[in-house]
Amino acid sequence: MRYWLVMPAAGLGRRFGEAIPKQYVSLAGRTVLEWALAPFLSDPRCMGIVVALAPGDPHWPAVARRLPPLTTAVGGMERSESVRLALEALAGRAAPEDWVLVHDAARPCLTAADRDRLLDRLADHPVGGLLAVRAADTLKRAGSDDAVDETVDRSRYWRALTPQMFRYGRLTEALERAAAQRRFPTDEAQAMEWLGERPVLVEGSARNIKITSPEDLELAAAFLEGGGAVERKMRIGTGIDVHAFGPGDHVMLGGVRVPHRRGVIAHSDGDVVLHAVCDALLGAAGLGDIGQHFRDDDPRWAGADSREFVRAAMAMLRGRGLSVANCDVTLLAQEPRIGPYRDEMRRSLAELLEVEEDRVNIKATTTERLGFLGRAEGIAAQAVVLLTGD
């Protein structure tokens, strides 16, 4: 089973009432858009992803740096136009019989179980279908004055969700025909219905909510942080790094320049905090250690900024559907004192790890003048990180 993913993300979210589109609002340590992409980034059956963006979208570049390379397309004013233009971007790559899944950028709570249920149920179906939930409340049909005309039998009514799953060729035909007729379906299933098809409803979870108001963010955060919407696995990693002092007038700690009467002896910039964190990240993900990826005899890393090591490690994690839950660092040194720089170090590390500052802790201790650290001959750091993923 293989498929392509299309994600319309060109909406401006005017109903949401925030300064930025709702897909870029922060939610449980990521943007809403990143959560929406996560079940597909971690799925080896997904052959490629196209994200349809608003023209000149100023928010996408910052998110893109935290993701593996994705194809983008310029979207339209209507959702159906964005999907159609994203499908055009797959021309020459997707075959007519290939499956395409379309998922809302504002649906961050899709579970892997619902994704798999849709794929399994429709794998051999000639048309395709969509996730949906049965109507649970009593339904009323009202007149123009909002007075009840009748109570509707809810047993045959469903609420449409995404992903919606159709063959590339047929879905492209449906949306192109709708565009030619100046018709704008509210979802892909409606466009297919206009071709005379009958998409299949696949029951999904009501937790697969669409963010339309700030209150929805609170509910989504409860699902995500409680583990109710995404099957999140936990991985713990530790890292330790040590460097001897040498000539210089500063040390780099957590990406921050800290003045000191000596520097450190190192192939790169010798940032023990970031080296320890990098090792912890790689270890938690089962990706070896910093020495395997950034050898200390490789001239490319001579004098390198250690922040690049952490950014590279984070990119590896994203490719595996992993993210940082929290990080705790202990600096072991007789000197220098880090008190005046602790907050800046914390901000720097939080940015690198793509988390809020309250998920990063940095503390320091001495060895009571014992050993090489106590004699102020060097500096060391230990880091512990917790990763989560689906």
C-alpha cells in the first residue's frame, strides 16, 4: 500500500481570530501544521507530500526548517483550488491509479490507528472514501427564521473528517471539472459525488477535531499531551562531554559566548553543553553518537558552530517522527560561573530543540575542588533528554 499526501494550508483562518493563520499557531510544542503532518512523515508508505501555501506565506520557512524536504505549491482562495493546484504539482510523479490522501492542515489529532483503518478499508476499493463520525446529537432542521421545521433521523447522518482518499486521476478530474463550472466543493468527497461516485464512509475518532476557535486548541492540547490522540512512544537518552581548558578568552556553552580567562581545546567550538545534548538526542533515537556523525578528524568541522550539530540531530529526529519533550543539563565546572548567562543559554537551547523554555533546564555544580574539574583544568556537561513520537 503506497500513497501521496496533499495538505491544503493556504487558508488565512479569519474566523480563528489570531494574528497568524491557525495552522501556524503553537500547540503542545509544535505548530498545528506540524502535528497534522506528523502521522504521514513517520509512515514509510507515504511516497511524497505536497503542501499548498498562500502566495508569499511568511510563516512557512520557519516551519520548513524543522521538517524533511517537502514539495510546496501555491494554493488558491478556495480549499478545492488549493487541492487541485497541489495535485498539479504531482503531475509526472503520481500515476492515475495511485492513491492520494487529502488532510486538513488544521486537524492535528489524527491517530495512526485512524490513518491505518482508512488505508486498510479502502486499499482495494475502486473509488475511495473518507474518515467520518456518526452523528451523535439530535439533529434539527430549521427554517429561515431559525425555528424548528423537523427533527431529523440522525441514524443516516455522518460528520465528514479528513483524510479523504481517492485515486489521483479521478480526483484530479473531479476538481478540474468543478473548477471549469465555477463550483467549489467543501471537500473532495463532494467533488467525487458530482461525478456520480459514491465514496465510502470509514468510521474514525471524534477526537480528530478541526481547529476553528481558540477553545479548540485547548481541547487538542489535552488530547495530544494526554496521549489520547497520538500513540506517543517515549525514548530517553543521555550524553556526556568533557573538554580541557586551553588558550582563549571565552567558552561556548549552550550556544552562548561566556567570557573566561581561558578557552577550551576542541576540534569544533568545544561547546560541552551542546555536545552532551547532541549525544543524548542521538542516543535516544538509536542513531549512535556525535563522533559517528561529526568526526573530530574531519576538516569540515574544524572550529564549527556546535549549534549546527544539534540542528542536524533534530532533522534526523523529525524524519523519524520524534520530537523533544524536555531536556535537563548539568554543567560540571569549578569555573566559569554561569549565573549571568543561564537564561540566555536556556533560550538558545529551547530554540534549537524546538520547545518552550519551560521544557529546558540548565543547572551547574562544582566537584568541591576534587579531580581535574576541581583543579579548573577543564569543563564537563551531562544532558538527559526525553523524546516522544508516534
